[in-house]
Amino acid sequence: MAKEKLTENLENENKEIFPGGPTEDMIANWKKKYGEIYMTEFDFGIFIWRTLGRLEYKKLLSDHESDFDLQWFREEKIAEMCVLWPENYSHDDIISGRAGTPRLLSEQILNKSGFTSNSGAIRL
């Protein structure tokens, strides 16, 4: 009975969360490392990503200060940094992918990272 339970647990850990996607074990490890993670589904694929930390954002700004005013550059760098799936998402993937993907992902990443408000300011 214990052997069957162990086998079942191992199978669950290696079970993909969608066909060709990451395993449940990978998701658990990402959550442990990054906290909350999110999934965005496009008609051409699924992206799993994490939020951006304040220190990461500041480093991104200081390392690329002259380029960071360019919106497309900022969007690409944020997507490269935070996308967990597909694995090793890089500039080459961005260049060969759909034009709007980095923009939409970076908007969602910044939103969940606290850079936008879900509600407007309340007048007191």
C-alpha cells in the first residue's frame, strides 16, 4: 500500500498541468521560490510568469537607464525576466513571436507587481 501511494505521488508531481506544459512539481517549486505565479493564455500558447520585485525593477532601470525610456524595450525586458514558461524565454523568442505578446505580458506583470491600482483614488 505504501509503495502504491509513493508511486501515485511521484506520478502527480510529474503530471503536466496542460499538454506539453510544466509539471505540478515545477509549479510547486516556482511558488516556493517566487510566491504567487500566474498564467496567461493566448490563442497561440500559454505563458506562466511571476511578479517583479522592487529591487529587480530598480536594477533593470539602472542597468538600462538610457534604453528604458523606450516602451518596447521595457516591455521586452520585463517579459524576459519574469516569464517562467515557456522555459528560457528570451529575446530570440520575443523577436520570432507575435508582436503584442511582450506588451500584454508586461502589463499584466506590472499590474500584479503593484505598479497599477485596481481602484482609483478616493477623495476624502
